[in-house]
Amino acid sequence: MMKRLAFAAAALAVVTAPALAQDYPWTPDKPITIIVPWGAGGATDQVTRVTASILEEELGQRVVIVNQPGASGAIGKKNAYEAAHDGYTWAAGAPKQLGTYKLLGQWDTWIDDWRLYNTVTNVPLVSVNPDAPYKTMDDFVAAMKEGKVTIATAGAGSSGHAAAEALKGAVGGDYKHVTYDGGNPAIVATVSGEAQATTQLASEQAEMVRAGRLRPLAVLADQPLEIEGFGTVPPVTDFVDEKLPILSTAFGIFIPVEGTPDDVIATFDKIWAEVIPNAEPLRKYALEKGALFTPAAGDAAREKVWPEIQADAWSFDAAGRTKMSPDELNIPKP
């Protein structure tokens, strides 16, 4: 009887253990930390939590999300870089910022210092508080030309800031920039009326758009955006003649290259090749949030991000916000 119970217990352990964990070159023996360098609820936080649940299932270990906002995401990423390069501490966010921190004088890091694992790509949305006087994008552009608009973003160098600068460059005029420690606080500020508008990402705004607490005017892209439960948002190209730079933003997690064990890299490469492209939770997230599902790892991820770095670098340079020319970092003009 005891032998049968022992056998049954062993069989149960096999069934309930993560089925795929032993298939990877590296099996973590303690929780993994992913530092989200923005506040809770923003685009980075949202998609990272979805990704973390998938990694937990694959690796058979907890993945802990730690929010460390500040300095346009630089503080949290620095902390990830300064932790032991042993595979247990990651950073999350928009990898394009790793190519512009040095330009903006925020941090001496570079895109090639990191191994990238992308999940989704988001686009910025121009939305206003429903009580704001701007009923259409034409109204908004006219007000921006007069320098009357207040725009809330996640801070200097954020996706929302890059979008606002690009729009300013295309239409002229100016705006009052109000910064917050993350996309979600910027959205909340716009909903509450602290700011008239936001140019943060559609994924951060979708819930408030569906609830009627934000009025979307245009997506900063050359094609319409479908938001589940709302409908279609027209592209900015319907209202602005000047060509805008690439404003899409890839998101994912990343880890320092130097010193990270090869088996850690091989494990995440395998997960991104075999699991993430078929991950229904991420696919569903993209549909609900008005995002694109764009998994990629390593060199392929860098290739996708590079045009975003070029666009942001030269947009910031044109706005006089850089500490050096993008040419000094071999970033050619797009």
C-alpha cells in the first residue's frame, strides 16, 4: 500500500511540475525579477505582467515585477544593469530608449549592451479630455500652432514625448509639456483635467477611450487604428501634410549581454522562438489594446527597433534636446 501511495505521489509530482521547464538549457532555482522602470498600469507594466505569467509557466519559477519609475525609465534600467548578470534580473520597456539615453545625457548605455526580447508594438494616440475645446484633430493642430495645448506624457524621452515632438515638428507651434512617472499617471492626469491632451500609447489609453473618458482625435500613424469596443481612430495623415517620423514603439524585456551566462540567453532565445509567437495571452492583449503582436529576439529584435531609434534620435536633435549629435553614435538620419 505504501509503495502504491509513493508511486502515486511521484506520478502527481511529474504531472503538476511545469511540463517544459526541464527542456530548456537553464532552469532557474529562485524567483526572477523584471524591473518595470515606469509606474503600475502603463504600457510597459501591462504587457510585462502578461509576459511574466507565460515565463512562469515555462520556467517553473516565480517572475516578480518591481516598479521603479524615474528619469524617463533610466533609474529602473540602471538598477537592472547594476544587478548581478546572472539571469535573475531583467529590465522591461521600450528598447529604443536604450539608443537615446546617451544622446539625451541621461545615461551612458547603448542598445548593443543588451539582449532584446520584443513582444508587442504600440502606436501613440492623440487624445483629449472630453471637456477640452478640441473636437477634431484639425482643432487640435490649430491650437498647437498657437502654442495653447497642454500635453501630458511619461517624461522626456518617453514614447509620448517623442510623439508630441514629432507632431510639433510637422505642424509648427508649440505645447506645454507636463511630465509624469509613467504612461498611466499621464493618462489619469488627462482624464482628470490636469492636462488637456496626451500623446501616450494607444495601449495605455484604450480603456479610458472605451469608457468615454478620453476622446481620441488621431493615431500617429499612416493607417487607421481599430480599438476593440470603440471603433476606428483616423490616422494623423488625414490632417497633417508633413511626413512624420516612425512613431511606433516596440516593447519587451531585455538583459545585459556582458557576463550573462550563455545558457540563460539560449533558454530565452528558445522561448521566444517556440513559445512567445504562439502565446494567446499576448495575442489577446494586443487585440484589446490596439497594439501589434510582434515577437522577436536578439538580432531580429534589434533590427526592428533600429528605425525607431533613428526616428527618435533625430526628432530630439531637431528639438534641441540632445547633448550630442546622433552622428556621433553612428545613427544615420532616417
